[in-house]
Amino acid sequence: MVGLSQAQGIILAVGGAIFIAIAGGILVLRGRHREEADIPNAMRPGPSDPDLETPLLQKLQGWGVLLVLFFVIWVPAVWLFEPQRNLEQEQLLSEAAIDRGAHAVQVFTEENQGGVGCVNCHGPTLEGSVILNTQTGTPIQTPNLTTVCGGPFTGHPLIYGLKDIQTTIEQGRGVMPSWSIRYAGALGDQQINDIINYLVSIQKDVPDGENVCTNPEAVTKAVNQFLDGDPTKKPNPTTNIQF
């Protein structure tokens, strides 16, 4: 130390002071860290009574008021928009059923495994076709399914409502076989309903006043026209006038 120059002595002194300051700071920080870690948060004292009785209590009451206001606004809003939301969901379900029905009436293929093949007998556009009666060997004109909702008004004398269309598909009629699994067929209720929804959606040249699928008044009109004042007559044993 005696042999060091004045500048070297100053450098050593400053370096030593810095080292001591850093070491002291580390010790202080470690001491604080240990002090905080020695008492877990769960074991520290809770708020004092004055804090609980005034600021904290007011804060909790404020959040409670905000929560009540939220429900006061949210519940009526949900109630007001619920009918529209239900209609939208019903529309989506109807569109999905129609889409499934559109695939069901087509021929079964690898790409269309839900196909039933209604087009084989009723034509590629379901507007009717001519098939051969396998029992008699004579040609038969199949019905036009794009006007079936016209009922007796458009040449479907045995159709007086949706129930008749459903019964025809389920149980068959004439040379048409039954398609429902209830009658040894291959289709479930959902598949038949999808086909019916699709048929209703493709009706052509059927005025609303004569549409027995969507207009209850048309059903009443058709039945009354058939009865023609004779209540003992029945248009069809499977007819269901109720919608």
C-alpha cells in the first residue's frame, strides 16, 4: 500500500466503497425478502375494524349495487330478444331439415349416403314420371310431388293435409312400398320429416289458398268440398285436419 501512487490509492478506495455499497445493498434486500417471506399472506393480520366498517364495506356495497343493476338490465334484454332468437334458431333448424331432405330424395351414392331414391319413380325433378308396374307389366304415371300440397285442388285426391303425405310415405299407397321402419321400411321418423319439409319447400303453382300443407283454411275448404253437405263421407281414412 505504501508503494502505490496517489491515483492508484484513490481507485482502490473508490472500488472498495462501491463493493461495500453493493454488498450492503444485497444484504438489505435479502433481509427484506426474508422478512416478507417469513409471514405468509394467509397468516398476516386481516383488515382492522375501521377498515372493514368504512372503506372496504363501501367497496363491497358498491360492487353489489353494480351487480344488481347488471341483472336489472340483462334479464329484460334477454326476455325481449328471446322470441326473435327462437325464430332464428327455428329457421336454421328448418333449413337444415330441408337440406337433408334434398339429399334424401336423390339416389344413394358414396357421396350421398343419405339418398333414398325418390327420383327413381317420381322423376329427376320430382314432377312425375312413368314407371312399369312390376305386378301387371303396365306403365304407371307417378304423382307430381311439386304440387302435392295442392291436395285435391291439383290432382292429388287423397291428400288433404301433411298427415296424408306422411302416411303415404310411411305406409305406402298402391304400388308404392312402405318406407317407415314401423311398416318394414328403411326410414326413421326424422328422415321422413326431412323429406316432407323438402317437399313443402319445392311446391310449384300451388296458391296459398289451396296449400293444404301450410294453410289450415285450405284443408277445411278441401274437406268441405269433398263432403259436399254429406257428413257421412270421409275423404281419406288417414286424413288429419288438425295442424
